[in-house]
Amino acid sequence: MGRAGLSVLPSRRQSRWPSRYEAAIEEAEHAVELNPSNAFAFGALAHALDAVGRHDAAAALARKTINMRTDYPALHYILASALGALAAHHDAAKNEHLHAGVRAAQAKP
């Protein structure tokens, strides 16, 4: 598939199935309520939150759960994914403000 064909694919950060992730969030929240010491339920919830773009919540939950189970590799991946998305968002905002500052400085007489 050529580069032009890649543009029709959803980005990693945009799910083609948002309602399924919302349902997964509900199910994982219920699992956490039933067993608040189950790191796998927390991991499922953190993954679903990251998938729908709630990266702050996903990172916080992954950190909390890593404290419960340091030997659960998927949690480290989920945390890295959420932090990567947050960094990209912050970098984009930073660049936007830098460009706005340059434009404002150039506009001054």
C-alpha cells in the first residue's frame, strides 16, 4: 500500500470503535467495583481510557496500578502510551504558542 493509502486509516489515537471502548470502560469500572484489588481490571480500564483519548486518567490509573503490580508489563506499556499522547499534545500546544508569540512580536511597530 502506498503512502496515499495510509491517509484513510484511522490514526492510532482515533478509534474506529469508540462505542465499544465506552462499553469496555463501563465493564472495567464494574469489574473494579467488584474486586478493587484486581490489577487486570484496572489495566483494562486504563487501556480503554487511553484508547478513547482520556490520557490523563489513563496515566494516573496506570501509575496507581503499577504500584499494585510492578510485574504487569502491559501497565508499563499503557502508561508509556498515555504519556506519549500527552507529550504530543503538550508539544503541539507549546509550538502553537511559540508561533503566536513570533507573530505578535512581528506585528509590533
